[in-house]
Amino acid sequence: MHPDRLSTQAARLQRALGEQGVAPVGGTALETILAGWRTPDQPLLALDAALRHEGVALEPPALAEVAWALLGVQGRARLQLGEARWTRLTHLAELHDVTLPSQARTLARQLAGEAFLVPDLLRARPWLREPGREGAENVLAAILHTEWSGFLALLGEFGPWVYVPTVADLQALSRPYARLVHQAAESQDAELLSAALQIDPPEESLLVRLEVTDYRQSGRREALSLRVGRNAAQLAELEQSFWDDAERLAQRRRAEWAARRGGPSA
């Protein structure tokens, strides 16, 4: 199969294998490898078995690099956080007070390059997902219309974007996110991959975003296990709980603002 005709995931796999010194693999074989590895049960074991079936054997660290690359991570731990590690990971990285439509439009243009801004805001507001509302300006305008003034914040340099009405609500989301980061820092690749694969889509998981940093202890990477432990379920639950909390806050504010306007919340 010509490289241009490979699926995005297959092309990503080919590139990741090449970085591990593996000779190019045929397109059909690539698609076969991809067919069953994205299982949260034992993702690294599944990927290892699929690769070995096609004659490719990788050591655990290399196998983990390939798996993370398949989730869109380019160069794990390439960003060194330094002594301010936990501040950069879990404290507010950005905070914007939004009170007027003109502010929302200006802010949307300023943040247009933030890849996760729109996905994060819509993840907490599935009722806003509709054709023609993909851009940051449209999404922020819709939120301002249905929830009115609030704070747009980035929880940590590599964390989620949230929109909340009060500082107390911001703190209510910051705490569970910090718990997720701290528990993830003590986890292994198989557990983190398993947890991320339970988020839809996995590429937007908060756990995946953290992997570009050196937030995890080096020993955890070196003592790599291919097997998923019980910690994976807890990690997945922590992340899902965060998004559930964000959605409940948005629903509450939406209902409150609709009641004040005397109209429907849609």
C-alpha cells in the first residue's frame, strides 16, 4: 500500500516503528496490528502480541513509546518542568474574566491556537455540539449566551480548559484534577494507557496530554510492566469524574441563567 493511502493511525504507527529502528511494515500488516490493540484491558500486551504476529519484537520501553505515539504523543517527557513541577501542572496557568460578548470574541481570537480549548468546553457541554459551532468564537459565544459571565481558565499548563461562574466552582474542579495528576505521577505506562483508552476520544485524555512532560518519576518508566494493575480503573474513574463534575457545573449554570431570563435553557 502506498504511504499516502495509509490511514492516519497506520501512518502514525509506521512512523513510530521507524523511530524504533523497525523496517517499514506493509499497509495491510499495519492495519492488522491496529485492529485490536486499543483495548483498555491490557493495551500493551495486546500491542505486543499484534506486533509479534507480524514479526516485530520490541523491548517494553520501546513498546510503550509506540503506544503513546499512537495516541498522538510526540516525544514523551521532552518538556522538563524543573523545580516548579507541581505548580506548573496543577495551579492555574491562565484565567480570563468574561463578561461581555466583545470580550469573548477577542479572547477566542487570542486562544484560537489552543488545540484543546473547544474540545474541552464542548465535552462539558454536549448540548452545544452542532454543525457550524466548531470554532472557539462560536463556542464561547454560545456559552456566554446560555451561561452568561464567568471565568475561562486553564488548570495547569497541560491541563483542561474550563468555564465556570465563580471562583468556588473553579476550585471545585481544580482539586479533582490535581488528584488525577498526583496519582498519574505514581503510575506505570500500562495503567495510564488503559485509563486513557477508556476516555472518548483517548487522544483528548488529560493523561495523554501530561505525557509530553517529565512529571512521572523516572523509576516508574524504567520498571515498566506490560500488565495493567487495579490502579488503571481508579485513574479512569478520576478523569471521568472530573468531566462529569464540569458538566454538572455547566448544567447548573445553564439552568440558573435560563431561569433568570425566563426562558428555556437550550
